[in-house]
Amino acid sequence: MREGKKNLSRIPELDLLEDPRLFREFAYCGGKWHSAKSGRIIAVTNPADGAWMGTVPSLSKEESKAAVEAAHQAFPDWAARLPQERASTLKNWFQLINDAKEDLALIMTLEQGKPISECRGEIDYGLSFIEFFAEQAKRTDILGVTSHLHNAEVEVWLEPVGVAALVTPWNFPNAMITRKAAAALAIGCPVIVHPSKETPFSALALAELAERAGFPPGVFNVITGEPAEVVGEWTKDTRVRALSFTGSTEIGRLLYAQSAPTIKRLSLELGGHAPFVVFADADMDKAVEEGISAKFATSGQDCLGANRFFIERSIYEDFCRKFSQKAAALTIGRGLDDPDIGPLMNENAVNKQIEHVEDALKKGATLMTGGKCHANGKLFFEPTVLKDVPLSAKIMHEETFGPVAAIASFETEDEVIHRANDTEYGLMAYVHTKDPSRIYRLSRALEFGMIGVNRTKVTGAPIPFGGMKQSGIGREGSRHGIEAFSNIKYVCRDWA
């Protein structure tokens, strides 16, 4: 991924698309497809082999402002439409995405690298939010409140805030857009989307389908380019009333600060450092299987990914042995071959795995399996398991965001609660035990926004996704997802 001249040769896998128009190399703004006026472009490559996939425009600050203007102009009409009308357009979008699932999955695996089956699963996950919020659009009712005043009628209304800026990451390039956009569009907010410059084509395919679905010009926009130029303008613009970001805590802090002068409605879904706690009374085989899923899905590049495994001492050696055997058996390869583990996104991600492994080993950890790059290519890293990892190791304090699992033992419940909570992050925690009382105690004591008990898969459209502490603010999905894009208006009317 770089700026430069457009190379006309592309990876041949793009010829597999049934609908070639889903692969767009233009930004989408105000109902039109745009190149950058400057001619600047960003090249996108397949992380599996570095092959050239295509280019997108690198838009300027002025072009970023134009996107805000287009959305701002579209806002009054979109907000004034009946909720049923907005719901109908969302349902059209849902159907078009569902019909194009195979093409969308192909585009995703080529630009992001994840296994094709995981890409299909992400499309389904993303669709669930469009379906959910299409229904929620019709349920943002006026709330009657019992009056506290004589001769007065009291009502509470829910209204759209205005233009919503959505800044999305490369690890889930489809679902992170639909989870945000469906909520904003349902309540009546037009959206301006800035996808990661490493995975822009999934977003642009969604824009193509949004246009076909009947969203009016300016209601759904995808703006490509350098984040500082594009998003930097949005944080300063008073017409942008809400900003939703998924990404690192470091960038989240920056956006928080930049948005302060304009007092934006913020929704931040930031880093995670999930503990995976297994007690001696747990179903061992299930805990191992769920642990593999929690660690190695999306090649470990998931904010919900288990990073720190805490296993009760009496079952520690048995768990480490079984877990390592399962990890070593995972297949590694290109996304289209549908392996268990695909390439990491970039060299920085690989370097972090190497750094964390070397640091842990230097501090006394034992390497059970993996620990190095794979022969498939420079962005492939072996599924790695480290045991006896000391608390002083970097991996116990930093989000690894890759296929490296760190395992340590514990003796008591109080001890593991303290160690699990000893992090600035608070997004997801996993607990395996059969003791109902312990389940309740741990669910209360763990300082995380989401707790998975005896299972890994917990997310979905009806649940409030989000974390505590420096894992973010606000919630996405569920009926609370619309709150990030709405104002509460109180009306008190005299009967006279």
C-alpha cells in the first residue's frame, strides 16, 4: 500500500467476480464516483503475496470537506422521511449485499487476507446489523412521560444528530461499517465513511450497493485517503455532529482530543487485552476448543481475541499440552485456500509478534509451538503458544493482535481476578467453569464490558458491543446503538 502511479496489471483472482462493478477504484461522494483532483492515489496489495490489487484516490482536505457538505445537504430530506421509508431502503441494501455475498467475500480476502469462510461469516455478521436497525428505525417512538406539572403534557422525542463520521479498521472491513452505518441511517443521519487505506475496496463495494439500494445522493459516502487529511477535517467541522471510531486506543485518544472543541457525540471502540480464565472444574476439551477460537480467529487480529490465558494450577500442564497440540495443527495459507490462519496485515504486525515472543522467552517463558514466520511468506506467522509467561513480559501488558497465545497459571480465584483486571483495557473477558456461584462472582468482578462464560461467540446485532476503561465509550449494536447518533428532545406543552 503506497502512493504512486497506477499499475495496470492486477491480480487475476479479480476475474472471478460475478459482478465486476463491485470492485470500484474511486471514492464515492454526493452520489458520484470521484478521483482525487490532485491525481494522488493509494495502492492496495494482497497481504498473502504482495500482489498489486488496485488503487483508490487519496483525497485532499478540501475534498474531505466537500463530503461533509454533501452529507449536510442531504440531512434534512433523509431525516424527514418516514421511518418506514428509511427502513425500506436499508432492507434493499440488505438484500443486495446478501445476493453479492460471494463477490464481497472474494474482495475482502484479497485485500485483508483472512480465510474465505471467515469473510463469508463477516458478511453475514454485517448483514445482521442492517436487518436489525431496519426494524429499529420504526421503533424510535415518542415517549410519553407522566407529567410532574399541572396542566402540562410531557413528551420525549428521539431525533437524528446530523452528519455522522464513521472511521473503520482493516480487520473487519465490512461489518464495522454496517454496524455503525445501519444505526446512523436508521435514525436519519447521513454518513461519511473513512475506511482503512489498507482495505478500502470492501467499503467501496458497499457504496456501490448502497447506490443501487436507493440511498439519496449524499446519504452514504465513502472517502478514501490519508487519515490525517480526511478525518482531521471532520473532527474540526461543526457540521459533523457524531464520530464513531473502531481502532487502537492511541488513535482513539487523539480523536477524542481533536473532537473536544466541537463537542461531538463520540462512540469509540478501542483496544482489547482479553483474559481467558479456566478453572479446574471446567470442561477441559471445550475450554481448549473455545480457547483456540478465541485466540486464532482472524489470525489473532481481533480486538476480542484472547491474549492472556490464566489456567488453574491443577490442570495447567494438561491444558497447555492439549492447547499447543491444537494450535500446532492449524493450517496456514492464502485466504482463498480457506486455511485456519491467513497472513497478517502488514510488516508492523509481524514485527510485534516477533518482539513479544522474544521478550517473553528472554524473561523465562517456554515456547510450546510456533514462534517464527512461516515459509508461505513474510506476512505469515506461525500459531504460537508460550507457557509460564511472567507478568513482566510485554505480552501480558500490550495487545499482541496476532496469533501468539501467552499462558500462565493461578492458584486462587481472588488472584486471577486481580491479574485479569490488571490492564488499562476492558473490552472482553472469557471464563470457563461449571460453578454457578463462581460464574456470578466472576461476571461481577471482572472489569470488562462483555463476558463470555463457557463460550467464545457472544457478539451479534441485538447485544450492546463495547468496553470499559480505555477500551472505549458508547455501545454499538442493540437498541443502544442508535443512541450514538440521536438527540433526546424534551417537549412540555401547556393544555391551555
